[in-house]
Amino acid sequence: MPIIKRYNNRKLYDTHAKRYVTLFDLADMIRRGDDVIVLDHADGQDITSQIQAQIIFEQERQTRNSLPKTNLIQASNQTLKQLRTTLLPLDRAAQLDSEIERRMQTLIARGEISAKQGNQILEKLLAVHSTPRSAGELKIERALEKRGTPTRREMQMLSEQINHLSQELKNLDLGETKRKRKTNTTKNAAP
């Protein structure tokens, strides 16, 4: 796992390869699947997310808006929602929201994004937990649907229908039994 240190002059140093790297080098590492960690040299703080946001920003700027920002925000919403529901307890969601706000303010303060853009992104990211199901759950449902495999919800509905039909059969059977008894009682009572 490459550990990158960012110095005060904004230079990035790969401690494993023992050489300076650029944002584009980091982007290549990430595309290859490397888990890159970026630490601030001065205080040792993990600034990986900030550097990743900067990489996205630089790539977006160079490609002249070839990537729709809406899709980028929605993708990050889904990822964030999945992280919240699978990795973080509910009481930690507020801490995550606070960290998102702090990092967004840092990007705005540095001039990497405008205040308007920052607030729009922040609004979308913080609205994530209001969706009822996670992206992971929706992916699983779609995969099951493609294979023709019933989802948990469909199985539950089928189970409820079976229980309902079973109860109706019992009621019909009880009605049939009562009718037979009445018929037998009537036959036996007649002289």
C-alpha cells in the first residue's frame, strides 16, 4: 500500500518508491487498484480524501466538463449511503456529516471549488441518509431479478399469500365439517 506524504510546498512524495509523484501519478495508482494513503507531512493527518477530490477536480477541469457533475455527485451519494449503512453505526452518521462539511469548507477555502458548488455538493451528500434503501440493496435486487431469483421481499409476500391461502383452506375445511355434522345430525334426528 503506497504511502504518499504531502509537504508544505504541495509536493507529493511516494515513500515506497522513494520519488516525487504528481496528482496524475496518484490517479494512475488508484486506477490500477492500489490503496493509496496520503498523509500531511507536517502533522501526519490523513488527507487522502482531499487529494482524491483534487484529482477529480483536476481531471474534470482538463477534460472541459466531459463528466457531468450530477452523475459524479449521485455516484458519491450512493457510495456514501452504502458506507453509512454497512460500516458505520447510526450514531456515527452525525460525525460523518460533520467531517463532510469540514472537508468541503477546506476545498472552498483553498479556492478549489466555489462556495456555490461546495454548498450544492454538500446539500446532496448530506441528503443521502434520507433514502430508504442503500445502493447495495438495490444492486442485489437487480442482480436477483435478472436471474429470475425472488428477492427477500418477494419471498415474504409469497409466504404471506401461502399463509392466507392456508387459512382459507382451514376455514373451508371447518365449514365443510360443520355442514356434514349438521347433515348427519339432521338425518339422525329424523324418525
